[in-house]
Amino acid sequence: MHRTRLTRAAAWLGAAAAVVLMAGAARRAPTELRVCVDPYDMPFSNDKEEGFENKIAHVVARDLNAGVVNFWWPQRRGFLRSTILAGFCDVMIEAPVGFDPVATTKPYYRSTYYFVYRADRGLAIKSLDDTVLKHLKIGVNLIGYDYTNTPPAHALGPRGIVGLVGFGNFLNPDPKADHPQDIVDAVVKDSIDVAIAWGPKVGYWVKRAAVPLTMVALPDSDPVSGMPFAWSMAMGVRHRDKELKATLDSVIDRRHAEIVGVLQEFNVPMIEMHP
């Protein structure tokens, strides 16, 4: 009986060791790039793989001689908990550097918020301190159901600029209810005078607008409110996936020019990255 128990224990330990070794081998030689991705969020991504995140995922996969496996989930409340942290996918193609819930790779581009207004309206807005803003209808993207949760909205408040028009909502349970291009369309149709929006979200739609639009970058941060406007963007993985992070860092080094080419194709406005 004692010998039988020892034999079983040895067999179990041997099997466990084999599983660990197989898992290590899988990490060293990935054949799949499992990406967490929104099916309704152009220009970032869609279920037809037409977005720039989709294209970048394929750049990475080709470098690794791997295939892209998409795990589709709308970018709504609980996205991380339902995707990468649950183990259904391994990589977020975009995550701000230093975003605590995940480990971020080295950045591959940097952008900021932008003013967007019609080129034919005689506006020359360059700063949040421009007094003309108090007389204009301003649109901002929302995260929640109030008007103070995006950096531009926070920065406008201390300047006495209120009554903003909100577009989109991260907390809306219906991922198809709002469209990223809506805020740009509102500028085109004169429903609002100026939008203040995250550059990568609107650059694609500005390029395709029916009338010429002007984009003006906000600075890295706001001296009045202290709010940051610019972020360096990286890829995100689980904190424990150190080997995958190192692999992606190497891919970003090798394929950076190709990745930037994808961003330029989608009219993603980029600013100089900090050293």
C-alpha cells in the first residue's frame, strides 16, 4: 500500500512537471496571438478586422509567425475583468503606459486631445484659455453620466465653461448605441461649434469628413487643472506574463516603422514621445 501511494505520488508529480514544461514551451514559441478586441469601435477595431488595432495585431503576429485569435468584447465597464484578466485573451493592442491593471510594453506612439472645428468658420482656437470658447457650443466624449470625467471637461470647469454636449458613454450597456464618429459629424453639421476629443479616436473621421476640418493639439497637460492630456500608448498583458511582454517589446523594436505606417494610414495624430 505504501509503495502504491509513493508510485501514484511520483506519477502525479511527473505529470505536473510535464504540464509546467509544456506551458513554458508554449510561452517560448507562441503559435497564437490572443487579442482582446472590441467588435464595434472603429477606427480602433471591428469584427471585420478593419481597424488599426486589428492591423497592428496582424503585424505582430506575422513577426512571430503566429495567427491572430480575437476575443471579441465591447469596451464597456468590466472589459478587463471579462477579457484579459479572465484569461480569455492575452494582449491588449492599446493600453496607456503605466495603466496599473496590466503590465505595459514599451510605447509605440504618443498622442493627445485635439480641438476639432470647421475650417470655414473663421475660428483660430489654440488654447483652452481662448475666451471665444465661452461663447461656443463644445462637444466632449464621456466616460460616465456626468460632464466632468474626461480631461478636457475637467480642465474647462475651472475656466467657467460649462453646458458641454456629451458624446458616447463608456457605461452605456449597449455597445452599438454610440458611434465614435458622432462627435465629428456634429461638427460637420454645425450641431456643435468645436469638439475636444482624443486624437486617435477622431483623426480617422476628420479625414473622411464631408467638409474640411481643423485639428489643433492640446498640450501634454493643463497648468490650471493639472489634468494630463497626452499619453504614450503601449500594448498590455497580464502582470505575470513577463515573457510575453519581453517578446512584444522586441516586436515593437523590430516593427516600429510598420506599426507607425498603420497609424498614419488611419490618420492617427502623433506627437513626440518622451525619452
